[in-house]
Amino acid sequence: MNGFIRITLATLFLASFAGISSAQTKNNPALPEDTPAISGYEQELSKELARELKEFSPKADNTGNVWVEFGNGEPHRLIATGMDQPGYVVSAITSEGYLRVQRLPQGAPNGVFDAPNFAQPVWVLTRNAKKVNGVFAGLSVHLQPGRANGPKMNHPDELYVDLGAKSAEEVRAAGVDVLDPIVPLTNWMAVGKSGMAGLGALNRVDIGMLTALIREMKSSKVKGTTSIAFLAQQYTGARGLNRILSEIQASEMIYVGRVRPEQSADGKVVPEAPKPETGAVLGSPSSASEPGQAFVKELLAVAEREKLKSVSIAAAAPRIASYTKGPELPARFAELGVPTLWPVTPAEYASWQDAGQVQRLLEGYLGVQQPMSGMGGGSVTGTTDQTILKALVVAYGASRHEEPVRQVVLNRLDPRLRSKVTLDAGGNLVLHLADGKRDAKTPRIAIVAHMDEIGYEVKKIEDDGRIQVEVLGGGYSQYFLGHVVLVHKKDGSKIGGVLELPSGWEKAGFEWPMSSRSMDEPARVYVGTQSKKETEELGIAEGDFVTVPKEYRELLGTRANGRSFDDRVGCAALIAAANAIGPELPGRDVTFVWSTREELGLEGAAAFAEHAAKEGRSPDFVFAIDTFVSSDSPLEAKRFADAKIGEGFVVRAVDNSNIAPREYVDRVVSLAREHSIPVQYGVTGGGNDGSVFVRYGSVDVAMGWPLRYAHSPGEVIDTKDVDALGKIVEVVARQW
């Protein structure tokens, strides 16, 4: 069986589980996240469930609920869980081709729901069941210093989806229209060896448990009728629950989902929710009737009999929102759930062990004789693509950890060039092309692009097992905190974790820090462990590095999304130019440098520049090939940096580290036009590697390509600009 359900069962319960990554998602369309179910748009998941459960003659209604019944007569037990997750819907299309959105549910499920979605990849699900890649727009940190009253990135009023389109007509030609649901792209992650994380992780665990229960029911020994249901629109007022209670006259019910502690009468006090490793969480309102209290006690007795970990709390019952009086919950009603961390965020975490306790409690309640056994976790694996840029983008290489990128650069160079490449003391790859016949009028040139990307490094393993990490680079913390991550170990393997949300995120009035240095604050990674020893047993050690997972995603036309275009596009341009030139460059003196640690302060380039100066080989001109952070975005002011993506490479004439003489800017523009290469020029923010050469007498003429949403998982480029950049690098190397 190749569908969602069997995959879910294998994912949740088989000991051979080997992790989930974005690469696997792309290659295996049967994974759960490929059947997204935004509230009100659960139809595809409903159909998938019905197909996979067809041997049990499932029933369905027009709300989207799917359920299976066993036995007959009384009592009638109902076990139900929600199948939907919160998301967004297209509410308008702008003339520039951006999508405006509204939440589903329209009220935010928590105070930070919108903020972590800025500058993140998404899918738009069209009416013909097609998934269209896109990203939520986000601010580029380089452009914000000195900006007055900029967006706060915390509300749908500032959310735009970028599909790579140039107009509303192009959007509609791709099949996207108003009312199409928008799903944040979930990087499902096995966290350590203990559980799963990602937006909707609890839903997937719950769906897996009830599906497994259905397949075990043939061995159930209980009398009466048992209905097991998957409910639609639970986030939008429990409409699926309202409908199923109208169709099924249940005498007792277990609702499987998040068990939320009951607030105090004045709403000011909310008890802390049970944490992972607590076991099964049972809940019922403090006002529960005597039959309800007795039902919870019976379930606790089942847990005790089965030697299961469990806890009982006063819990808020599911609220059925209706303009008219709806059906009542059965008197014998209880909630049952897996405790979570960071609920209804991209970091949502659920433990396999707790899921196993809930599963066994349900089996004990139903008298199931042949329970499933074995749950486990593992490391995460990835893949690479075949083109130069794709191969560079999917390689992980945070500052000080560039070796995987070095290998891609070497592997993609012409074999005749590889023997000429050297590795210097700064970790830079250096390719020097010269025949010693340069005349006095021919300048010595260096062309530099950096290999590193922003990320984190493990500084300490704390006593409670959490990992304290140091930021490598800068950006907005909300693009990374509260999301799943990969811990890259020294042996080259990876293990999943979660970058914890900031303290106080769940409290009213919380606001994300918007300072450009907000990422400098201490951050911690959770890997599902409870002690330093457990974390060390995972093979994690100080000095390992941490990144968000990533992939290369094609958008509409010639546009693409991927984390670390900064500066893998520059690296690709140098490779393309060097390969086009080959090993011989008569009468010239050109050095290509793939540098390290740029995000930490241009360190690799500085080391090369100093060494070249000591040897009397400082370049006359240095061309730093790096991002031109563009304001071509619905969130940015157009006062500067307004280079359009898709309209050519950009001469980065002015940035925070350098001002290129206009005569040389004009010379680059003339060369480009002579060779019919589309070119732009302008002012942007940030620093470039070439600036560290200026103290030694070099002239820095930085060049790049326009990039939207810099230093985020939502980075967007137009590949036409990449082609233009590679061509101008070759022209400069041959003719400058």
C-alpha cells in the first residue's frame, strides 16, 4: 500500500523509522505533509483516508468527516480526532502578482501564529489539485537600519505570497485564484530518537494512532458499537464535531487531541500544560458531571492496569461554535492526548513514547488483543540535485563549516582546473590563472564569492540535555526560532531538533525582537533528551553546527526559492566563468577565490587579502560577487536597493562597506552592454568581501544579483540574473 495511511503507520510506529526530510518529501509524494488539510479544505485528505480504509467500509459526510463503525448495539463509543491544521486562504491577487491572504481560522490560534511564517516557503493548492510553490515575503535585514516605521511582520496585513509571478494574469495562468488554500511548507523532522516536530505534528500522530486502532479492531473484545472518526474543521469552531454528534448518538466519547488546561474563572490564570515524557494526558472539565468523572476514573484504571504513564488534569472541553444550540457532548466524555511543546507553531513537538502510551490506553479501553509494538527514531538523510546552483544550494556549510561546499565547488569545476586549485590557511579555495606574460597595462584581478551561509554552532550541552548555540551570521530571529533544524555532527551525519521559541512566546502581548542583532541573543536547540548524557549519546558535541533544512524549489517562470542563495549564486557564477575560460588565460592574471566565514565579518577574504599583500601580489581590482539585497518586495521601501529581479545582474556600487568609483561602475556597465548582458546598478546594504582588499590598494567593484528576502528560508531569485552574472564574470576575467 503506497498511500498516506500506511506511510503514516510506518512513520509513527515501526522501529525501522529513519527520519523525514525535505528531500524525502520531494521524492515520496505519499508522505503525510503531501496531503495538507487546511481548515475547510480537508477534501483531499478525506478522500485519501476513505481510500486507505476502504476495506472497513468507511462513511463520510459533506463536512469532510470520515468514520468507521464496528459492532452494533449499546453502548455506542465514539473516538474522534481532528484532521485539519490552521493555515491561510488567498483573499486577493495584486496587479504585481502577489497574493494577499486571510487566516483559517480567521482568529489566530495563538499570539505568534503569523510571525514565524514570514519569509518561509509555502504551497498554494489549486482547484485542479496542483501544488504551486511560493514563499511568504519577508524583510531583508540589510535594508532596515535607519528605516522609519517599517513592518513588524506579525499580522496578516503584512503577509504576501510571492509565486515568482510578475502580474495577476500570470498568477491565474498558473491555476491560482482567490479562495485557494495556502499551506506553510512543513519540514517534518524526527527529533533525536524521541519524537516528531513540525506544524501539525500532533495531528499526524493522532491520525496515525486512530488509523492503527482501526486496523486492530478485529481483535477487540468489547461489546456494543465503536465509531472511530476523523473530523474536519475543528479549528473553525469544531464544525466537524458538531456534525458527527448530530449523526451519531454516542453514549460515551474520547476526543483525541491537544488537552488544554482549564483557565481560572477570571481567565487570568492558565496552569502549565503537561510536558513530553508525562505519558497519556487525560482531561475533563472541572464542571464535569458525575458520569464524566466516573469515565475518566475508568480510563485511569485502564492505564494503571496496563502499567502506563498517565496524568489527569482539569481541561477545557472542545468548544462548538454555532449560532444555534448544537448537540451536547455525551455525559461520559473525556479528552485524551499526547503532551506537546510549542503547540500550533512550526516547532510543534510530540514524543513517540507518549504516543505509545496513548495508543496502548486506547487499545486497553477497547480490549484490543494484538497491540502494535515498537517505535523509534533515527537520523535524517538528504540528497543533491544535478545542476551547479542546485548542488551548491542543498549543500550545508555554515560559517567555519564550509567543507561540504568546498567539495561541491571542486566537483563542479572542469577537471583540468581542479589540479590548479589550492586551499589556503583561511580555508579558501584559490584558483590562479596566469601565464606570467601579463604586460604592465594589464591589471591583476581577484574575483571572490563566499561559500558559507548563516547558521548556528553548538557551544554547550546543558544539564537538561538542551543545546546552547551561538549564531553564525545575522538576520531576524523569527525566521529561525520556533522552526525545526538539523544538527550536523562531525561524522557528517545529521540529527533533527527544534530551535526553541523565545521565552514568553505564549503570553499575551509578546512581540518578536526586530533588531538586526536579535539573533545574537542566546538560543537553544531541543533534541528530545532530558540530560546531558542522553544528548552526548546522540553523538552531538561542542563545535557541531546547526541549520534549518532547505531545498531548491522552482517557482513560476525562471524564478526559484532556496535558503543560501547568498552566496551560492556567486559561487556558481565563478564556477561557470572558470569552466568557460578553461585552464589557459594568456596574458592575464586572474585569481578566483571561494572564500570562507564571510558572514562572521569577511574573515576568509581578509586572510587571503593579507597574505597576498605580504607576497606583493595584491590585486589591482577585486570583484566581490555577492548578493545585491533588493527592495523588489511588497514589504520594502523603494528609496534605495530597487533593482528588479529578472532584469539582470547588478553592480553593487554602494553598500555599507564600500563605494565603488563611478568610472569603474560605468566601465562594467559598458562591458555588459557590449556583450548584450542585462545589467543594473545601484545602492544597497550589507558588506562585501572586496572591501577588505581596499586597505592594500585594491579597487573594490562589487557585483551581484538582486535577491528578495535575504538571510531567510524564503530567498527568491530569477535564474536569468544568475546566467547574466556568470557571463559578466567571464567577460571581466578576460577583458578588464
